[in-house]
Amino acid sequence: MIPASASRRVGLIVLVVLLVAVGAAALLQGHQEGESLIHVSIKAEPLFDVFGFEVTNSMVGAVLASLILLAGAWHVTRSSTLVPGKLQSVLELPVEYLANVASGSTSRWRSYVGLVIGLFLMILVANWLGLLPGVGTIGVVHVEEGHEQLTPFVRAAGADLNFTLGLAIITFVTFVWWAIRVNGVKGYLLELVGQPRYMAPLMFPIHLISELSRLVSLSMRLFGNVFAGEVLIATMLALTTAAVFVLPLAFFVPAIFLGLELIFGAVQALVFALLTMTYITMGIDEHEGEHSEGAAEHDDHASARPDHSTSASAPA
């Protein structure tokens, strides 16, 4: 006799398989008719122009995320108390966590912890804003190549490569600035040349490409994950919408993927912020390491140098 728990699991599996089958059949039928149930543009879609400056839906998402952060900062600065309430505790939690992490990196952590926290909060709010109802689904319908396409009013800022590349450029410039500040221009270039010096024609291009690759890795990692999440949510909504008349419970299926996207959005924001801190720490640690080695060598030479005054006054 089959246990009741096993029967429920089998029924759930059959339900999910039936849902996917019906949704896939609807997608295939729509594709055969020349229509697509989902449309996700890989680039930000323009909404209007302001004095020749094109405003896209991803820009609107970035501006809204900035306004939310400004409102949260205004609330904390105006109504913060020594014993924080629930809202203040929630707002202070990521700040305190990242500050504690950055405090163990270098002795200069106070100089760059603001950038690390700001990048984390900006990416986190921008990612979570893209999961709100209406974001990416409410907009203007226009006809393109004989098919109706939806241009959303608001879209997740991270789904635009321009946004992620801009954040990566800020990180790259800050890292190079710190490296030049603590090592000097000559010291930074010598780091790129590497050791031994006769290998410079080979090592300099490799080190330069390694430096520039941080731009690509930071921007493409964030863009790829946010865009993939956007496509996943759109696909699940299309599948469940196609199967809704057969399976009314299909409305609740996208909630699982929305929960996963909440986690992934926070993880991606944390990864970007921690990589920024790591790159800055690498530049500072190299300089501090050189100074500590130089100081140690100086101390060794000083201790090895004979004390002539002591030896002259000593009795024969």
C-alpha cells in the first residue's frame, strides 16, 4: 500500500509536469502562429527624449532605486534613536554588517567603506525593485515588424549593461586611484611590469589585461544574473498564464522563482560590494607590505651595525 506522503509527492510531480507540458504546448502554438508569449529586450528600451538625451526604462528603475535610498537615509537621519526601532534596525543591518567586514580589511577601511556600502545598497534596491508587480509588465504597446511589443515604463536597472558597466567603472577608477595614491604612479607601473624586469614585454600586457578584465567580470556578472532572472520570471509567467485555464493553481508557481530572485539579488549585490573592497584592499596591502619589508630590512641593518660608542668605552 502506497503511503499518503508518497501519493502527495507523486501527485505534485504530475501536476508540475502537466503544467510545463501545457505551457510548452501553448508556447509552441504561439510560435507557429508567429506570435511569442514572452518578449525580453537585451537592451534598455527608450521612453522619451529630454533635450536630445534619451531616457530608457532602466534609467527610470535606477532613479527610483536612488529615490528609495534617499528616502531611507532621510528617515534614519531625521528620526534615528539610540534604541532603534524595527524599521531603523532593518535599515542599519546591512550597513553594520558591511562596516564590520570592511574593518578587518586594512587600517584605511574608513576611507572606502562608504563606497562599498553604497554600491551594495544601490544594487540590492535596484534588483529587488525589478521584482515588484508592474515593473516590466506595465507599459506602452507598439507594433514592431507586424507584432505587438510591450515597452515597460520601469525595468530593473541591472538588466541594462550600461548601468552595471557604470558601477564597474566606478570600482575600477577607485581601485586604480588607491593603488596610485599608496604606490605612486611609478610604483603602480612597476607593479604592472612585474618581476623580473627583462620579462616586461611579456608580463606588462598580461597584467594590463588582468586589470581591465575586472571591468568585464564585474559588469557582465551582474548584468548576466539580473537579465537571466528577468527572462526566467517572464518565462514562468508565460507558462503559467498559458496553463491558467487548466490549472488555476498555476498562479502560485512564479512565487517560488520570485523568492529565489530575492535571494539571488541580495547575493549579487553582496558579491559586487565585496569584490570592490577586495580590489581596493589588494592595492593598499601591496604598499603596506612593501613598507613593512623595508622597515624590517632597515631594522636588521641597524641591529647588525656595531655600536662604536659602547665598544670604545668598554674596558680592555
